[in-house]
Amino acid sequence: MGFSNSAVAYVERENAIVRVMNKAAGKVQTITMPVGRNVQFEKLTMLVRSCKQSDPFDAENYFAFIEISKSDDGKIFSNWMNANEPGDNPLQNADYDVWLVKCE
């Protein structure tokens, strides 16, 4: 995850919009998560530490650092997610998939 390119400006946003798929139920839910606050979804506890938007005049993209715990497994994810590359760093768990949609 490169924030090293100094030509790119990032704007800190207050909320992360994520999609969560409950694989067993085959249901997808979109959740708005305030940065810095735990959000409970079924067996998951999710915490967004940071949600950044790239310069909107550039190729718009979003990055969020998210920590996810599952009630019976403890922490199962702690990393950056990239909205434009959802396959790069999604949560892929036996029960749930989580991916970043955007920051706002």
C-alpha cells in the first residue's frame, strides 16, 4: 500500500462504506462505519482506523485501514483495503467477505 508518492494528496474522511457478505446466508449488506468506532455486524466487530480519499481531481480512489474480529476467532483482519482493487486485500473468511466501497 503506497502512500509514498508525494504528488498524490489524500483527504481524511469520517466514514468508511463497506460491503459485508454473509456467505452462508448469501446476503450482502452495505454498512457505514464511523472512523474510530466499533461497529457490530452479526459475529463481526469492525473498527476503521483511517479512511482516505485520493485527490478527487485525480483518479479517485479510497483506502481504509480496518481491523475485524470475529466473536469465536478473535482478530481475523488488520490491514489496508483499497476500493479500486477489492481483490488485493479483502477479508476472505470462511463465513464472511468484507470489502471497501468508499470513504465519505
